[in-house]
Amino acid sequence: MGHNDHMDRQTDFVLRQMEEHDIRFVRLWFTDVLGFLKSVAIAPAELEGAFAEGVGFDGSAIEGYARVYESDMVARPDPSTFQQLPWRQQARGTARMFCDIALPDGSPSFADPRGVLKRALTRASDMGFTFYTHPEIEFFLLEQGRPGANPVPLDHGGYFDHTTLGQGTDFRRDAIEMLEQMGIAVEYSHHEAAPGQHEIDLRYADALTMADNIMTLRCVIREVAAAKGIHASFMPKPFTEYPGSGMHTHVSLFEGDTNAFYDATHEARLSAVGRQFVAGVLRHATEISAVTNQWVNSYKRLVEGGEAPAYSCWGRNNRSALVRVPMFGIDKQSSARVEIRSLDSACNPYLAYAVILRAGLAGIEGQYELPDEADNDVWALTGRQRMAMGIEPLPHNLDEAVRAMENSELVADTLGEHLFEHFLTNKRAEFEEYRAQVTPFELERYLRTL
């Protein structure tokens, strides 16, 4: 069966679903360079044309998409991502599909983050691997304050609290039900350490499906929040005094049905491939940081002493490490995996998973040596001890991250020239604007004393 027969079957399936569920609108979803969801709505009558030719739109209106003289773009819906949107209660009959973005001649657009991840996955599959991810997505539920006001958490629960948290617990139940309706399997969910902070973990899937799922989850969470008159935020660090929101992601490579990270004889049960993958992530951690942690605010989370990593090292039970190798039963070969702890919930998941995969693959291709395990609290070591162990600090702010990324062949190659340059330009501008701001901290500290 050729690729086209498969597509035709999926297309027929979508067209049948449309009729059965009386779908009046289809939203074509795609993502801009910074990871914001974009949508073009079409009527059912236009769908067959959309499958055949794609739907044209003006790319210059989308962050990072087009240089002005080539602004025509085509959104090509991926029929395997067809799902009804369960929250449009009042306007029943809306569905969505994710799109791949192409240029008018049919070639893939250089600006499409989904295309970036697909290219990285092709690279992995040429080496015999499929890439699976399992994210733990944290976010805050806040009272609907006026814009610019200080955030107020919805509750004062703590880690795994099962008190009657009222709105927060209801919220998670409704959100999970909606995700399940859209075919997204939730592993579990709980209240996190900070007031108003929640976590939803998605069941592992291949990285492309998962990146689509993360985009859907963010959309669902916001819709459910809006319906309840509360505000959901994926901002990495809304409160100085509470932990930030990470998106720790467990990753593994499979060769067919075999977990390529598993080795029963190794003390951390990590195969040579797994060790080289981790070594790649550690060696390239600094240069991919602007993608995995892409906002000025991201670096308020990556400070010493929190649950978030500040150094590129690995460990087994080490919560301060960038990469943690979870312990699992000897018989649990399929669950061999490593956990990347730097990512935050506000990254662009397509780009973040692409750079992590490419960093890991670079480790396998270059047969990198895994440095020694950091088995104690990295923050307790002196700078000299860390240097002796080869433990690098992660960038302290977005500016350092951008400077590291500028010189990275790995990131340039992963993102492609256009997206790489655009991303850097955008982030430099963000940091410059931030650098010029006079903050409450400065006024409080200096206005009266200087």
C-alpha cells in the first residue's frame, strides 16, 4: 500500500466523520516560531480542496514565517490529526487538524516548526531510531485579575494535596475529560508544590504526536479556564517566592520494539546508546538553551536551589541535575528512559524536542563519553569542584543563551537557516527591551538610598 492510498483512506475517514458529526467548521492549526497556536477556519465544502492543494494564507502575518517577497504559504492539513473540539458547546460541530506548511511550489516551508521536528525525526529514523517523549506539564491557575496586576493563585494547596481544593480539582477533572475526548491519554495529574500550581502528565508517544498533544493541551487548559472565569498561565516563573513551571520530559529511543536505552548490565541500566545520548544532551545543553528555555522569564526558574537545574550534569536521584536517569525495575526494559529537567512549559515543543533529539543523536554519532555522575547536590559544590567534574553552568539569562546559540552549528542545522536567524533576531530584541526596563526591584533598592 503506497503512502497515497493511506492518505486517501484517512481523507475519506475525515470526510465521513464530518458528515456523521455535522461538523460546520474545520480549524486548520499550525504554530508560529515562538510556539503560539495559529488557526485558519474553513467550511466543510472546502475540505477536499484543502486535502488536494492545501489552503493558501499570507505568511507575512505570522511571527517568523515569511520574508515579505515570499509571503504566500500553503497549509496542508494532516488528516491523522482530525479531532472534534469538545469545548465549542454553543457552536457544536467544530473540528481541528494540524497542518504542515508548504510553499506554493509544494516544497516544505523553511519556517514551519512542525517541519523542523519532522526533519529531526527523519534523521533519527535514518539511524534506525524512533523518538518517544513523555512530558510532565506544570502550570498555574490564577484568579482573573486585571491585566498588569500581581498574580493571585487560585488556591493554597501543596504538593499532591487532596484536600477539597474546589475549583482546582474540578478544573483538572474537566480538563482531563476534554483531553481524553480528543484522544490524548493522560497518565496522571496532581497539585504541585506551589499554591495554584498543577501538573498534568501525558502518556508517552512519538515526539511529533506529543508536540501536537502539548499544543492541544495548552489550548484545552486555557479554554477550560476561560469557561470557569479563571486564568491559566504557562509562564515559567510567575512568582518570585514559589517554584516555577517546568515541563520535565522523559525521552527514549526505540529500535523497532526494542528500547535502545536499556542495558541490564550497566549500573544505571543505561545502554551505550543511552549514555551517548545523555552525553550529547549535556555537551550541547548551553547552545540549545535558548530554544528549550526561550523567554526572559525562563531564566528566573533556572536559578540555584529550586527543583530546576542550573548546571549541565546527570544523576540518578539528583533533582538538581539537568538529566536524571530514573530507577526502574529490572524487568521493565521498555520503560528505560532519561528525564530532561531544563524544559519549561512555555517552550515551542516542536523546536525544543528537535534540538534535544539532535543533541542526543550528535552524542551517538560522535560516540561522546558520558561524564561522571553528579551523585550529590550540585549546588553544594564549589565552582572549582564543578569545573574539575566538567559540570558547566547553564546560561544565567536569555542573553547568554542567545550568544551560545549564535555559534551553534547543531542548532543552525536543526532549525534551518531562516528559522535560526529569525529566532535569534526575535530573542535579541526581547532581551534588549527587557534590559531597558526599570524594575520594582531597582526602585525598592535604590530610589531612597542613592
